[in-house]
Amino acid sequence: MSIRPLRSVLAWAAPGLLAASLVSGCTSPKPTLFSLDPAPGPMVGAPHRVILVREVSLARYLDRSPIVHSAAGYRLDLYGNDWWGELPGPMITRVLAADLANRLPMSTVLPETVAMTVTPDLSIEVSVQSFDEDASGALVFTAAFALPGSRGTPPPQTFRTSVVPPSPDVTGQVAAMSQALGQFADAIALSIAAAPGARR
């Protein structure tokens, strides 16, 4: 049995020990998790309907766990360690449904992700194209929605709003995003109130 010199053993083992120390020393901290919140808004008079919010379709660059700070100048900037606490699509669907429920108190508004079977009088389809800050620091939200469950279905409607965040950090951006989504719910609620009827 041969005995390897101690110096050779250390030289052989050192790279592995160094790699292990680098991995343990460079481990990223746990991400800080955020969520959108329903925003207050005016109540809209409308007849009782069962309304289903279909799962929101997102532009692909938004459909990720890290929060997108901006997408401008051919560059996508993310908040490095600030993530959404749930998948962005289901989260926006859930919060939008809550916003609409607050604005349409006579109706029952449910997100498509709810774990129950419902037969809606009206459904809402939403596509979000942008939901991030521009070069000036304002939060820009652009989207389109359609009400395919109403009689005489109107064509999809586009929506755009710009909200100045209350603070320049990620908390301020998330607050502005919640406010923008609330304004979007205002527009959808008015369209629902003006819809000619519901198709069963």
C-alpha cells in the first residue's frame, strides 16, 4: 500500500475545498416576496350576474417570478432578489376579480382559478401587454379585454394608464401596479354595466 505525501493530498483536495467554500460563501439570500393588493374604486350599479374572470394572458417577458423593473431600450431589467409570491398570471387574475367584486357589489365575481364549477352569465378575457416602469419612472400598464359572454358581444377594448409610484423602490412599483390594475377594473366594470345583457 502506497502512502501519498501530505503535500500531494492537500494539493489534490484544495480545489474541491475551495469550490465548496465559494459555494457556501456565495449562496444568495432568500428572495423577498411581494403580492399585488386590490385597490379601492367606485361601485357601479349593474344587475346581478355571475361573472368569471378568465386567467389573464401575459406578455412573455412579464411571466416570471422575479419582478420586472423595466423593459426599455432593448433591455429587460429585473429586481434581482424581489420576486412575486405566486405566479404572475394567476395573481393578476385573482386580484382583478377582487377589484371587480368590490366595484360590482350586486354580482358574484370569481377568478377562473377558483376550485369550483360555475356557469357564468358573463366571462372576461384579458391580455396584458406591459406592466413595468418607463424611462421617466412611471408605471405603464397596457392591456385589452373582451366580454364574450354578453349578447351582442362588443369587440375587444384597449386600455392604457400611467401611474407614478409613491416611492422609487420595488414596494413603490408594486403599489403603483396595484393602483393601475384597479383603474383597469374601473373600466371593465363600466363596460359590464353597459353590456346589453347576459347569455345563459
